[in-house]
Amino acid sequence: MAAAEVVRSAPLTYWGVRTAFCTLLLLLQVGGFSGVIWEEWWTYDGISGPAFWGLINPEWSLCNKGHRQSPVDLEPDRLLFDPNLRNIRVNAHRVNGLLTNTGHGAVLALDNSTRRALNVSGGPLAYKYQLHELHVRYGLVDSLGSEHLVNGRSFPAEIQIFGFNSELYVNFSDATQKAQGLVALSILLQVGDLSNPELRLLTDQLERVQYRGDSVPVTRISIHGLLPNTSAYMTYDGSTTMPGCHETVTWIVFNKPIYITKQQLLALRRLMQGTIATPKAPLGNNFRGPQSLHNRPLRTNIDFRKDAATGNQCVSMKKTTYYKANVW
């Protein structure tokens, strides 16, 4: 049995954890590995899941010990109105990309090699960020899937669009471990009868990326068109939600979902973690659970007092909201 399979299959107990890691170290030593591709050793469940990422690789210690980790539960009572927050600006031109089944998720790498880089600015950002890639998180059932929660409740899927600070750093890798290095735009997805049209450009290609390592080009997608039609959002300082959980991300979560159909969710749920030869398990449930806030502020540009005074509740998360989260 491969070392990675030992880690994934060991029982989730103290002795199971100890046995698995002792076996893993022994196999690596016997095999004469001078280095390990750690990307192959983590998953979203069992003893290679989120609770153990910091144990698998010491360079991922923030996953277990960090105090600015993501995702979080966006509780309305914790939101602080910040009048200095500006509107989010995303370039409207279309770009090409490469959609890949990474074995951990469906990821769209954006082609930003042209002179017209796709950027995001405004909001809480003091710099211009170049958009780099898009991740899709989703559940195997409708009641789970999103990483961010709203008042303790989940959504069937979440799209996360990552960018790097192109004014301070040369590329995404350079920015990942640096202060104010990354931005992540979070879009929560609601089940509906009619999908966002830009989302369909991605889901129409899912049959061609069913197994790990499969890739397919996506042409002329509008990230601007993928965003919900709202200027309202929540923001906080957090981390990447995969190893090594780098605490360099400014998160922006829009206060309105876009829609995904049941057929599109079924197409996502057919994706597999492994190759065509060894498919392993379904790719879904690729989300990390909510992390403690540790006294971090959750800021918003939604003025609840103004909404209450005018009777406008369309962007308020306290009463009538755009969100109708799933009940566990």
C-alpha cells in the first residue's frame, strides 16, 4: 500500500494517527525519498484532512496554530459598518483560462499574459491585485458545500477568485507568503432554475475534467459577469483555505448569491479525486470547516442603521436577505 493510502485509511483515533504517521515516515525512509511532493498527501477528510494538515508538513503549521485562518462564519451581529469601504472594481473584459481537475478541486487558471491584465481594486484594498485563478468548492449534498457560512448555515457551493498584489510582488507564488499578498473574492451559490451564464461556461466543460489531471481550455469568460449584481460585501483578514494556510489574504464575500442549477451540481459531483485508472472517491465536499475569528473584525459596507431608517432591507443580513442558507 502506498504511504498516502496509509494516511487516508488509518482510523481517526490517537493510535490510528500515530500508526499512520510512523508508517508514512518508515515508507519514506525505506524508499529513499530525498524530498516529498506534499501536494499529494493532504485531503479533506480522515487523518490527512484539515485537522491534521499542520502535522503532515511542518511548513503548514499555520493550519493548526494560526490566528487569522479562513473560512469563517459570517454572523450578522458581528458585522461592523465601515463607511470608508469603497465599491469593488473588477475589469469587465473577457479572458481565457484552463480548467483543471487538481484532485482537490476544479480550478480555472486565468490567462493573464496579455497587456490587459484582469485586475481587482477598490473595496478594502490599498493596492491593485491581478486575478490569477478560480476555485470551486461544493458539497455532495445540497445542505453543505460552501466554506464560508452565513449565521451558521451553509450553501451548496462557493466560488473563490484569487488574485495577487501586482504592485508589490512579481507573481502569485511570490505574493502568497507576503503581507497584503493576496485577495480572494467569494461568491456563494444558491440552487435555482436558471444559472449565471458565465458559470455555464465552466460547468459545460466538466465532463472533460472528470479525473485528476484532466484539463480543458475555457475561452472568453467574464469574471465581472460571474459576480453577483450587488455592491454590498463583507471583508476580513484571513488565510488560504488549503495547505499551507498562509495568512496573507484579504477576503471579500459578496452579500448576494449567484445561481446554479441541480444539473450543474450533478455534473460537479461526478468529478473524481483520482485518475481514470484509480478514480478513488468523488471530488466533492472539498471544503474546510469554519475557523475561530480570534477577535478579528468583520467589516461591511452595509449601513444597517440607514437600512432600518429607510425601510430598505434588500442588502441587510439581519432580516429579509438575498441569502437563504441551507439548514443543517
